[in-house]
Amino acid sequence: MDKVQDTIDLLKMYNQEHIIKLLEKLDEDKKQALIDQISKIDFHQLKELYDNTKKEIEIKENKIEPLPYLDKKKLSEEQKEEFQKLGEEVLENGQYAVVTMAGGQGTRLGHSGPKGTFKLDVYGKGKYLFEILAENLKEANQKYKKVIPWYIMTSKENNEETIRFMEKHNYFGYDKAFVRFFAQSELPLLDINGKLLVGKDMKIKEASDGNGGTYSSLRASGCLAEMKEKGIKWVFIGGVDNALLKMADTILLGMAIKKKVQIASKSIVKANAHERVGVFGKMNGHPKVIEYTELPEKMAEEVDEDGELKYGEAHIMCNLYTIEAIEKISKETLIYHSAFKKNSYIDEEGKEIIPTEPNSYKFESFIFDAFELFDDIAILRGKREDDFAPVKNKDGVDSPRTAKELYEKYWNRN
């Protein structure tokens, strides 16, 4: 009985009385499930996140500077060889692991199911996004005579479906003993008055807490400890939706080792000064991906003595970390950004309300917000046509059509 009373007291303390009314109406099993869920919620953190949505964003005077990078195509043969040798050593010693962020659904593509299960119409018969990634890793395994441990981050929403899909397709020939799934953490949704939303299953509605949650989810799931046991020294983290993602680029890895940094990333040059992408820079002395909304127009258009954009290195979710860097970040709380979205919910009378306008806040952190915890990052500039074929929108830019074109052109050349 105490547990019920404790829950009621907690809900009263944080002005969530509407949930108490709901608890009174539920049968014993559903009531227990809801109480268990409530006991795991950090109400203090939620209150802070909600209060932040009401604050005016303070535009601080930030000192923004460009970040140096190396252009892959301008490396001398000597540099290439040195980087490659350093990178290959790590792979041959089995000290490299890969994380794929695959928590999203393919809704924007008009695909029902996890994004990685989307089939890209290449070479007539098509390939699933997961299949393309598996092929990329298998090629590296063959080359370096080691199987790279592959960690796939799902969400609570798509975890079971993702595992079923991979089982059904026999992991596209990847050794399943080296594949591990873990789910991304979630945070409750709040309405405009800071009230928790309840879903049809009579539980509090939650949503994934953004790709910045990857680090803490690696720790919470035990995957980080497992990597350390395996003697992993470097970890690559990338998304599921780039059909040209190179997950074992020995030049990127060798460059990071040579530069003695804990984090490295591959960039591509912006299509133009006003392309709406985040770019690498230094802010207040630390590496950062500066959102296009944060970069003053004058700076966005600035060029260096070679006529190149000073802030032209776009972040393409192609990130590399030492195991120590992942460990460090996983203990930190990254800043949360709020997004105002439409979410259906059950009202106090038990009726489902489907809003026509945004009605609730979703809180998420971004993977690149962690870069600011370090003094330096090594950037390798790749090429759009070799490294970046994202599948994000149903039509137009970054769509299956553009990704198919880039993918086929790349493999016809290579």
C-alpha cells in the first residue's frame, strides 16, 4: 500500500494530479505497471526541462573560430600510407568496434517499420539499409582478418521488430555472435502546462531522448563494459541512413591516432554558404558543431585565402572516439533541446484526444553536443559523392532517389 501512497505523494508534489485520477480507474495489473514506470521517472529533471522551455534563449557573445581539417584528396602519398598503417594496426588487433544508430522509424520515407529495414532500389533488386551496412563491415572483416563487433542501437518502439528482421535475413551473412542490440533511453513527453501525457496503453508516453543519448545508453546497457572486456580501443558511431557510410576508414582512424586526439570526424564541404547543415568550428575554445541557425550570415559567407568557406565543413554523422572518450561522455549530462510536437493522448475521462496542432514537448540531446567536452577534434574532409548518400526525405534532396544515384555511381567507379 505504501508504494501507492508514495506514488500519489510524488505526483502531488510535481502537480501531476491527473495521473492520480487515472490510477484510481485502472485494474490492479495496469495500476502496478504505471506505478513501476512512475518510480523510474526523474521528476526533478523533467521540471527543469519544462521550465527551460519557458525561458527566453539568451544569445551569449560566443567566440566562434574555424577548425583546421585535412582534405583526404590532398593528402600526400606519405601521409596516406602513414595514416593507413596506423589505422590498419587497430583493426588487425581487433581493437575496433562500430555502433549504428537505428532507433528511428521510416515514417518520413512513407515506410512503416524501422528505418534500417527500408529497401533502397539499387541495381534492380534493391538492398536494405541494414544490408548495405553489413556489406561494408564484411568487406573490412575480410581485409583485416578480424570480425568487427557491431552494436546496433534501437528504440523501445522498434527493438523487437529490428531483431526479428535481422534474424529473418540471417544478419545478411554477418556473424551474429558479434552483433549486439541495445535500446536508446527515453524521456516522458510533457504538454504545454508541464503535465505528463498518457498513451492508449495507460502508460506515460515517452520518446527517445535524441542521438546524444547513445553514449549513456551504451553504458546503461552494458555494451561499454563489454567493449572494454574485448580490448576495444576505438569506437565508430554512425547513422543507419547513409548508404555510403564508411564505418572502417583507416585513414580517418590513423589521422586521429597521429594527432593524438580522443575524437575525430569526417566532414564534407557545404554545397554553398547557405546550405542548412551544422558545420564544425570552435566555440569558446572548444570544438563544436555550429547549427546553421547559430552561425551569423556574415561568417557563413566568409572565405579563406584559397577561396574556400571558412565554415564549410559539414557534420555528416561519421564520428570516431577512443573508448575513454565514450566513457567520459557517458557520465556527463548533455544539454537537452526541446521540440514542440503533435502527440495524441488519453484525457482524464479515458478518451483519446488527437490534436491538430503541436501540443507537447519532446526533449532530446544531440550527439555532437559532446564534442565540447574536449579540447580538440581531428577532422578529415571527405567527398559528398564518396561519403554521403543520406536517405531522409520521401522526395527531393536526401531522398531514396538521390541516394540510389550516388550509391550506384560510387560502386560503378570503385
